[in-house]
Amino acid sequence: MPRFRLRHHNTFYELPQGEFVVGRALGSHLMLDDPRVSRRHTRFFVEAQRVTVEDLRSRNGTLINGVLLKAPLVLADQDVVTVGSQELRVVVVRDVGDHFVSNAHAPTAPDLSEALPPEDATQVDGPSWLLTLFDKALHVRNYDEAERTLKRLLAALSGGTAALRSRAPILLEHVARSVLSYAAATGRSAAIDQVFTLYQRSGLVMYAPLLDEVHTLVQRLKHPLSPQLRAYVEWLRSEAERLGPPERFALQRAEALMRTLHSHTS
């Protein structure tokens, strides 16, 4: 039986049986921070042998290989679905004996986590709600409130009931970018180390573009080489055989970051 994935930049998302909604709303399975994306923009529906896509009456519509989607459509391997300004590529993974093969050049990052129940996006003190509060505090430059909210957010994400499900990569990337904004505005770079810990605990890879942003910021803030970064790199090294090309490149960028910080402290 085939499996279906979406590729967004260098991250792959498994499409489970049933509904998978893409949009800006916090409750979306894949949340895209893009002003051209509606709150509930596009729906994928996965059955045993096929995946269908439909537009959810979005403001800017959904494109399939550059053509405006007007009715639900069965997708094929390597079809490109454009949501707002974001491109999502469909990847069909077929079972061959005991192995799965795909036309994609890079497999998904390894899933090292156990399955966890979905979060209620309206839950007070849930990660999504706290992330919204954190972003709002940053927006109005209330950095003391942002720091208090960040501590609650990191505690919620570090707990055993909140962090991992199908949209975890987008959630963690949003957290990471918000933390970078907070550190850049306040000079309090220690929070960046908690991001490395979250990615390691989640069994997810921080990809090269985000790592490069971290690299630039920690150099500007003169942040020292930390145990959290060392632990994250060691974890990636331990999983090297299971990583695809984008993940191995991310490992190289993380190692380069560690070498740079080490040279500054030696």
C-alpha cells in the first residue's frame, strides 16, 4: 500500500489516513506563516490508494502544477501544490518487499518519538497558545513578559504530553524563529540553547537555513559553545546512518557552528 508525503522546502510531512488541513490557523495539521495563506486554506484527504486535494474557499486559491484548482483532484507523485506563496510537493512512497522507495531524492527525517495525542489549539498553557502570547509580547516589545511566557512555552514543549505530532516540525521552527527574534532584540542568547534541546528531544532535524541564522546570531551576540549544542550535534552524529541528504547537510552545518564557537572560546 502506498504512503503519501508532502515536501515543504527540505522537510517531509507524512500524510496520515483521513484529513490533513494546511493553513494559518493554529489548529492546522501544517501551519504556514504566510499572509497569502487563509486560516483553513487547503485540505488533503488520504485513502488507501490515493490522496485527494481540495481548496477550502481560500482567499487566493490553490494551484496544482501552476493551474488553479476548481474541484477536488486526485494527486500524482511529484505534483506541486501551491498554497499562498508556498510550494508543497507530493511524494508517493511505494512498498517494495520490506522496503519503501520513492522518486524523492531525500527521505524524511528520522522519527525517533513516540506518538502523542493532538493538542487542543484553544487550550490555555498549551504550546500553540503560549507561542501566540510570546509572539504578541515580542511584537509590543514587552520583553519581560516575553521571557516569562517563553519559560512557560519551553516547559510545555519539554513535557511528555505536548510536543510531537504531524505538525511538530512547523511548530518547532516557529518557536526557533521567535526565540531568535527575542535573543536579537534583548541580547539574551541563552534561550537559543533550549531550542537545540527541543529539537534533540523531539527527534527532529534543524535544517541548514535555520542553522545559518543561528550561526549569524550567536556570533553577533558572542554566545559561547554550549553543552546543549554539543549534545544536539552528538545526537545527530549517532543517527547519521538514518539521515537523508538534507539532514546530513544540516549535520555538517551544525558541526561548522560548533567549530566556530569552539575557536572563539579556545
